Amino acid sequence: MPTEIERRWFLIAGLALAGSVNVSLVARAQAAPGPAQFIEYLADKAVAALTDKGTPREERIRRFRVLLNDHFAVEIIARWVLGRPWATASAEERAEYLRLFEDLIVYSYVDRFTEYAGEKLEVSRTVTIEGGDTMVYSSIVRGNQPEPVEVDWRVRTRDGKFKIVDVMVKGISMGVTQRQEFASVFSRNNSSMSAFLSELRARVKKGA
């Protein structure tokens, strides 16, 4: 079962995914689009796009999958969270892992949109970090909650598009959290890639 921090991550990051757009679209709404404007625009678009409970699940899955691949650095994230096993995996295992990782994200997030309850995203500042990525610092404000939730977005620019490569909720990297969780799966399966993929298949099947 997901922890409270994971439930918040599913909703918060999912809201961003739902509204992801490319730089050219943002430019029509912002005179000088940057990472901060990108994140703000995503949050606004997310509320309009995928929080309608009347939208069929199949359609929400379809939209979500397209947006995920367009605007998150999915392969970079997937390879990093897998860690060392990527280097020794066969080409077939890598290909299947990438497919399962994408499916796992999609099925984990898609139903979380129904939990939306008026959260608002407020960006406070941006900082360029080592490697050229930008950290966008923000808070998620909810009307019935006295304290906002701190959410920091690591944004990378690739081929004229912004890509989110990590999200930190209250200082906790969701990429690191997932990497640790996958390492635990490998450990209890005697470091077997075959057993790891089998477990991912079962998780995906359960969420589909």
C-alpha cells in the first residue's frame, strides 16, 4: 500500500503530468516562457484536463500516456531508478522493463486524479543547478490544510521542450524513493532480473 507521502506524490506529480505541454504552447500564454511558467501552466491545465470524473478511464489512460512520454524524461528516470541492474540486463530485458515502468506509472497515477480537492500550486522561485537543470520551488496549497506542501520540480530542457526529471515532496526525492524500492525488490528476489520483471508484470496487471 502506498504511504502518505507516496499518495501526495501521485496526486501532485499526476496533476503536472495531466497538463504537460510543449514550449511552443506555453509561449502562446506566456511572453517569455521558462521553467516556472511551464510548471504553473501545467498545474492549471491539469485541473481542466483530467480531474473530471465523467471522463472514461480508458480515455484518461490514453491522454496520460501521451503526456507522460512527451513531457517527462521517462527513459532517463527509468534507467536511473533501476540502477546497476540496467548495465547487466539484456536488450530484451531492458525493452520490457521500460514498457513495464511506463505502464506502472500510468496505472499508478491515472486514478489519483479523482482525489483532486481544490489544490493550488504556487511557484516561489527557480534556481539553475549543476548540469544546467532548473529547480522550480513551489507549494501546493489546499483550502482545508493549514500548512502547504513543499514541492520542488527538477526541469530539464531537451530539443526545445521542458522535461521534468524528478519531483521532491517535502525534500524527499521521488526518484530516490523509487530507486530504493526497486533495490528492495531485487534484494528479496536474489538480484534476479527475471524475478524483478515478473513482479513488475504482476503490479501492472493489478493496476490495469
